[in-house]
Amino acid sequence: MNQMLRLDGTVVAQERKAALIKRTADFLKRTGRKPGLAVVIVGSDPASQVYVRNKVKTTGEVGMQSFHFELPETTSESEIIAKVKSLNTNPEVDGILVQLPLPKGIGADRVTEAILPEKDPDGLTTGNLGLLLAGKKRVAPCTPFGVMAILEHYKIPVKGRRAVVIGRSSIVGKPMAQLLLEADATVTMCHSRTADLFHHTRDAEIVVVAAGKPRFLGGDAFAKGSTVIDVGIHRPTEGPFAGKLCGDVRYEELGHVAAATPVPKGVGPMTIQMLMENTLHLAELREGART
């Protein structure tokens, strides 16, 4: 019996990071400046603080310039948008990231839409999502982009394969389906209203699970020899997994599948890596537009 292949996102991210460092150094040599990523965080959510620290640290490690803005929880929506608009016009800033979630009462969509699509490394403005849908991608949202990078690294065929995406958010589900379509997979989208979910997942050769429910699916949901990508990341506060990181899938039940991502060290490390790659790509596009 073949052993399941563990799709290690940490390995993929490290390999791509080495290539990114070289590309960033080339950009500096060519343009005389470093690509710049601005991160705006509002309030003091502990998880958000950790994410932002990691992003700022990685920005420096790959040779980019980091602009870090911490705004108090009492900052109004109009003040956050004003900060974003000032970064839109800053020539040293190539990418702008507003860390989510934002405090209650602030419209995340309105804040995100204030970012110029040309400076949106998350790929979440309607301008960038529209280009993705039209097959004219500027940048793809980081998590789905990272999933495609994992599949490519481990040489998992996508063309002509039956793929199921569980979840229909604009951050993961919808762009994930689009990227798989672009890679010539036959894609089915499932969600909370899908009847007989297992009918779809058991027929699929690739399943991307972004359901947002801890340990939602076990081994019985997947076909023998399939590839399972778990996008979920949770830290339950009760039950046997209290305080531990886990995904949407019960990884320990996947002995019969061909390949799967663990949580942690699966898709997670790829998200920050793809954010950095998108930032450099936007910087290259901006410099190209100037010449």
C-alpha cells in the first residue's frame, strides 16, 4: 500500500523564498529601490498582532521595505480609509494590506475597496477579482495562489482532473475555483447548502476544503487516491483539541488518500509567501508602467 504524501507548505515556501530573495535583489539593482509593503493594523487583536509581526519580519527577510502602521481601536472608518488613500499615493509603497478582522462597526469591504487594485497584494479588491474572473489576472488572492503553488511543487496533475472546492468566499472558495478552472480542472463548488456533500467529494480527484469548521470532514469524505487540501486553521477553546491548531479535515484519517496538507505546516506558510510574491509582482508592474 502506497504511503500518503504529506504536502508540506513550509518546504515549498522556503524554496520559493530563496528564489524571491534573488528576484527582489535584482529589482533593487535595476530600479535603485526596494519593493515596499505597507501593513495597517487597527486595534490589538492578539492573533492579528502575530500575523502582522510575521508579515513584517518576512518582508525584511526577502529584502523588501516594510511600512507598519498601528492604529488604535477607536480609529474611525473614515480615518482608516484616509490612511489607505495616503498610502495609495506614496511612491515607495507597492502593496497595501489592511489586517482583518477590523473592529466592530467598520466595513471591511469599504476599507478594502479603498486600496488601489494596482497596490492590492491580497488580490481582494473587486478590480483584481474581476480581472481574475476575466482570465486577465493581475494578482490572485494569496491562499488559493499558495494552494496552486503546492500542487505545482509536488507535481500533482490538475489538467482534466475532477476538483471540488468546499466554501464560496471571495477570499478562498471563488478564486480557488477560478484558478483550478484556469489550470483545466473540471470544478464543482460546494457550500453549506449543498445536498449530499459526500456524493461530490467522493467522486473528486482533488478536494480543497475551506469550510471554516474545525475537523469537519474525516476520511470517509474522500476517495482512495485523491488529493486533499485543507485550508482551514482553527484553535478550538474546548474539546480534545482545545488550544491546538487544527484544520477543517481530520488529517489522521487520511491514510487512504494519495496526498494531503497537514495543519499546521500546510497551506498556512504559503499565504505569507504568496503575499510577498504578489507585492514584488505589483512593484515590477509599476516600474514597467513608468518606463
